[in-house]
Amino acid sequence: MLSVIGSSLVGLGVAILYATWRAALPRHGRVIGWASIALGTGVWSWATGADRGIAIALIVLCISALCCVAVSGSIAFSTPQEKTKTQPKKNKRALGDQRSDDAGIARSQSVGWMASKRLSWLLTAGPVAALLALSTALASHQMLIWAGTLPENALVTELFLFPVLWGFLTVWSLMAQSFSGNTQTVAKKKNKAKTVQRALSAHGVLGVAIAAGLYLVCLSGTVSVFKDQLEVFEQRKEIPQVSALNGEELLKASREAIKLDPDTKHLVVYPPTQKKNTAIVGTDNRSHYADAKGRLALQKVHPWSSFLIDLHYYLNLPHSFGMIVVAIFGVLLFGMSLSGLLAHPNIVKDAFSFRRGKSSRLMHTDIHNRLSVWTMPFHLSNSLTGAMIGLASISAFAIASLNYEGDTSAVFAPVFGSEPPVDLRSAPIARMDLALLHVQENYAFTKPVLLVLHDPNTEGQYLQIFAEHPDRLIYAEKYNYNRDGEFLGTVGSADGSIGQQVGDSVYKVHFGSFGGMPVKIAYALFGICLLFIIHSGMRVYFLKRQAREKNTAGMYGAWLGIALGAPSALALTLPVSLVLPLTQAQLQLLFWLGLVLAVCFGFYRGYRSDSRAALAASPVVQQLV
């Protein structure tokens, strides 16, 4: 009931802001609108906890605003514009004016040279900005440690500062370079106009540089929101339905899994929950679905889902390198959001506006801006959390070299807990049944979602039970047990320091796994909006280039090959994997081959259309006609 009231208040606040913008209400209606949004956020926080309530209220805010944007756009685009008489322009090309041809060629060369110069500057400034950002973040980490700050708080601060400073410094360097060679123009422009123009230039350079890779990361991320559902759909045989596993059945399934993979270093169990009536028992090399009696009934096989996750995490590159590459896209997406805000000074005034009856370029610009503004919380949170996850290995290596003699596991121990000493002497499997019973009796309000047994069947084995806390953004609290099932304590993800709680919340915030299917659908909607934002931005870029130079259709065709070919290739690989027994590597090859063919076909069609247009516009052909 409280969630309905909170959503209604947030939606009402957005509706009041929209009515105020359309002048249906006086200006002080903005105060009422924002007050209603704040009140709705408070209700959500009261109902579901502060961190989770704020996140869900922001989702409701974005969806409500997108609905208002859709209404405003439909009104603007459905209202016909009054036609005005215009004087036809003289076509100098039809008259065979060679000077116009020379000017067009020179202008085309100038635009191409400027684009190459700016991209070259980005390739130089980006790594320099990364080094400066990393150095500053590490210095902040060391200063916080020396000042007596908890190590986990200092670590999370460093992980946050690194991508933020990298994105900010990259945008700042591009803005500083955009007018560096034209001091007279700078002197003539007002300060506000200079900032807007520089931000637009930086925004355009970043967009062109990362559009293709960012599109693939966002596309795969949008689909991978439904990873769990896709894995079940992809499994070709019937999955056993299990409502609960008792301790004896859990031990039986665990022993059978270890027997199939005796050299495994980890045993992983996903017990059945209210949301998912399946039990999964896995080792380092394989996973199985268990039935209600604790028997391993069906091997878990989902090559397409694994390919999808690998595409989103690593772009199908080697994992250590690919995760850093994807993290860089997150940093630059944050930089694009920052430059977009700086380039849009009238963000409140134009919150819902569409310029009716204008050119195609302005229409795509309005769509780009409106979707960007009202999905900004999603862009910022996902870009930063993704960058924090991907760049953590670089930060850990640097911090370990400074403080822990190169031991990267010691860097993350204050946040996620440390492992006990290794003792590989043989021993019976740990009493997972007693540990699970302890959680159920003493922490009944939690929901165990994952059990991880480290070094199974050894004297040093220890068990971690990951249990969700209701109404929290943390992934789970970790309850630690020895091999005899004796409780050793918790890590502190739920009630520890702010660094532990924030660090453990990054995963759920990034993947939208904190509010059930409604939040997953909302994340998928925001992901689709981001895909439209990327495409509309590239559309605006090519329309601008088309107005200034020739021969742009080939490049635009190549971009359409990515924008349309990537979803098509991704959609094609799923039914193929259901029909043919393809491996993950073969699906990767099929996807990238289809994408390359789509790009080549798009470029070829665009290039041919450019060639025909150039031939038709030539003075010789026009005289013959």
C-alpha cells in the first residue's frame, strides 16, 4: 500500500511539473511538483528502506517523466506546421559553377581533418587523464589511510574517484582543446556561449569515438537484465522444480557434485527461493540442477546466455583486458553525460519541449536531449558502477603495491572479508546443513540465496552463506562457518561501515536486481532508451556532416549496420543455439561474422548512393540531361 502511495506521489509531482511547463499551472507549481516528488521518495524510503526506496523512487520518476515526454512528442509531431512560401535557392551546381565544387571539396577536407585532429587528441588526452585520475585517487586513498579512515571506506572512495576524475579530466581536456587554435572566436563569444560550444564539441568527439562499442555494451546489458529467465528458457530439457532443500538433501547433492569434479576449489549452491523454484549445485567446471531429493538431475547448459554475459562484461575479448575496455566505455559514458549537461544550459526550460515541424536534425536532437535528461540517473549510476567494477583490478594492483606487498586479495578483504589459512589435508565435507539451520533459526528475516564452500573436503574448508536482507540494496550479508558448521561471524555488508555497504551494493545497482521483475523491466526500458540516445546522436552527427560535405552516406550506412545488425545478429544466434549444439565460442564467431557483414553491406549501399548522387549532380550529366 505504501509503495502505491509513494509511486502516486512521485508520478503526481512529475505531472505537476509537466503541467507547469505547458503553462497550465502557475510557475510556483514547480515547487509543489518537487515537493510531491520528495514526499513520494520519503514514503518509498519508509516502506522499503532508505537506499532501496530512493533507488525505486528515481525509477518511478524517470518512467513518469518519459510518459510525459511521449505525450509532448506525440502532440508536437502530430500537429501540422503552417506552410510558408520560400524563395527557391539557385543551384550553382546546375549552372556548372566550378568554384562551388572546389569550395565543397575544401570544406570536406577541412571537416575530415578537424575530426581526425580531435580524435587524435582524445587518444592522447584519455590515457593522460587516466594516469592523473589514478594518481589523484591513490593519493586520496593514502591520505585517508594516514588520517585513520577505515580501509574499506578509503578503498570505496578511491574506486569512486578514479572513474569520476578520469571522465571529468577527459571532458575538460577536450573542451580546452576545441577552441585552442581560434582565440579571436573565443574573445567574441560570451562565457556561457563558449562553455556550451566547447561542451558540444567534447560531447561530439566522445560520441563518435565510442558509439559503436558503447552500443554493443548497452545492447548486451539490456538483454542480460533477464539473464536468469533466459537461462531457464535456453535449457532444452525440463528443469526440476524444487520448493525447498533440507540439510540432508543439500549434503547429498554437494557430495555428488564434488565426486564429478574432485579437483574443484569451490562448491557453489543456489538454493530454491520464493522467486526461483530451482536448486543449482556447481563446481569450478560444471553446474547441475538438483531435484527435490537432492539428486543431480540435469546439467546446466546455456551457451547463449554465457556468450551474452561475456559480450557485456568483456566484449568477447580476453577477460582481464576486456573488462578494462568495457570499464573505459563506462568512464566515457559518464564523460558524455557530463558534457551533455554542460551543453544544455536550459535543461529545466526544455525539459519536455519538442520543436514542432522543424528539420529532421532538430527532431532527432530533441529526442536525444529529452531521453538523455530523463534517464540521466540510470546513465550515471550504471556508467559509474560499471567503471568501478571494471577498473577495480587496476586500483587493487596499485594499492597492493603500495600497502600490501603486491597481495591484491588483501585490498578487498576489508570490504568482502578475508579467507582463513589454507589447510589442504583431507577431511569430510563441511556441515553445510548445520550452518544453514543456524541462519534459519537466528536470522529468520534473511533469505539465503547462495552458499559457497571454499576448498571442499579439506581441513581448511570454510563456508559462506550469502543471505539477502529485505529492503536493502546490498547483494547479501555473508555468514561464515567452519567445517563443523560453527558460526564464525559476518562480513558486515549489512551493518558494517559505509564502505562495506556501498561496495556490496554496486552489483545490484548496476544490474537492477533489487526490485523483482518490475525493476528489471524498468532497467530494460532505460537500456532501450539509451540505445535510441546513441543512435539519435549519431544521426544528428551525420546530418550535420551531410550539410557541410559530400560522401557521408557510406559511413552512415556502416553505422546503420551496427545499429540494426547488432540486435539482428544477437537475435539470430538465440534460435540457432536452440536448434544446433553450438558452443559459446561458435556463437561468438557467428555473432561477429554477422555484424561485420551487416556493417560492410551498409557501407556498400551508402557508398553506392553517394556515388549515384555525385554522378547525378555533376555538371556534365546535368548538361546531357
